Amino acid sequence: MQSEPYNVLENGAAGRLPEKLVLFTHVGGEAEGTASVQDMLVPFAFEEVLCRDVGAGKVPPVLHLWSHPGGVALGLRDSRLPRAAEAMQALEQQGIRTAVRHSGGAAVPLDAGVINVSLLLPKPAGKLDFHDDFRLLASVITEAVAAGHPQAAAQIRAEEVTGSYCPGDFDLAIGGRKFCGIAQRRQSSAYFVHAFVIVSGSGFERGESIRRFYKDAADGDEALDYPRVRPETIAALAELGGPDSAAEFIAGIRQALVGRGTLLQPEKELLQETGYSLRYSDPQVLEAACILRERYAR
């Protein structure tokens, strides 16, 4: 079922967050360990393990904020294009890491100017409507923009942006230019809703890199099913009158959660209270990354 486009602020604060979220951050200098940071699959594996622990009741609901220094996360269908392996190798030779992710969608570039926002939540009783979760995260992100840039936030719409990379019903855009995409993954007892938010840098340049990837991976076969990316449909929040740095956007996220009455508990406090700890470099995370790589290998 397709969602109707809507203005996010005018639609009101969607959904309810838990009273407390544990905050895990891996942004810029907060990221740990060179090898684990460079591996594109480690952040996804970290969330896979963490989500499992949320479902088991080992840790409360979580907010995970992270970035990657430079890479492209592909969808499974992208990896099956006839010359995908060669196109991925070309990116690797430019120093751009590649991986096939498990949360659905299509190719997206990740770098220091893209902040990933993930909510990891236990499954409630009864039916789970993913549209509600998408609206919740869209609302939180829009409120984060509104914290310092209310005029930009007032223009944010949730709608599929034709010509963008990884297009979907819950693209977030200003003036028809996409700055955010939202996806979801479910486990047996928990699930996570994940958004990539283009905060700074050039949206056009990111779009052009993905356009070139598809051109090379499809080997010129126009009959194949893949996103026809038009780089001009992509923009960073900084280019759209919004926050112009990761720090400012993350501060906006914090303010949005305070406004919703949600307490953010640092992971260090959780460790002191319960003894629970999870790091990118933990063996169970690295093992999960290996499993993801084998399962979704091109």
C-alpha cells in the first residue's frame, strides 16, 4: 500500500517514542577502531546484534547515530546487475568502500556528511504497521531540523522523489529535492527503523556517483530494473536552508527528543547500571558482519 505525500510538520507529531532511549553514537571522532570503522557492514552488524538484545530485554530501546567515512551501501537487487561486481570494484579502487546491506532499498552513498539515524524498538503486541514507524522517524527528523531552521522544516514533505537514489514513499524532501530516505528491518522480537540524512556536502555529487555506478553496473542495458538517478533531485540539508553540520543536526535530534519527553541515556550510564556494553570491535559484531557478508555477497 502506497503512502500519500504529506507535509510532515502540518501532519503533526506522529507516533510515540519510549520514555527512555539508550544513545549509542559512532559519528566522526566517536567512531572506534580503524578496521571496524572502514568495514561497511560493521554498523549494520552492530545494529543487528543490538536489535536482538533489545528484543531479548537485555537493553532498553535504542537510538543509534552513526556515520561512515566513505562508502556505498547497495541493495540486494543492485548487486545482481550484470556488471555490479566490476562497478563495485571501480568504487573500491577510488577508496570508496562497498557492501550489500540487509535492510532493503537501493544504493546510497555514505560519508561524514551523512548521518544515519536508527530507532531500535521491541515488537509490540498485535499488528505492526511499518507506515506508522516511518511517520514517527520522519516526524523526529523534521523536528530536529525545526530546532534551528523552522522555515526549512516547514517545507519538508514525505513523498517519493522520482529520479533520486533509493527512492521510496517516505523520502523526505524540500522543494522536490531529497535529503533523507527511510527503511525498516524486522527481527522476531524487535525491529529497527533507519534513515540516512544528507546533512552537508553536495547532493548533486553524491547523486552523480550513484548514477555512474548504475550506468556501469547495468552495462548500458536500459531494459533492466534499477533507479534512473537524476543528480539534481538530491540535496543536503545545508543546501536547503537546514543545519549545515553533523553536530548541529545531532543537537537538533536531542532537542526534538526532549520536546517529546524522551530521556536519552548515554551508553556509558547503561554500562554502569547494568554492565551491558556493545562495541563495533566486539567479536559478536564482527561475526555478524561476516554472516551478513556471506548471506548477501554479490
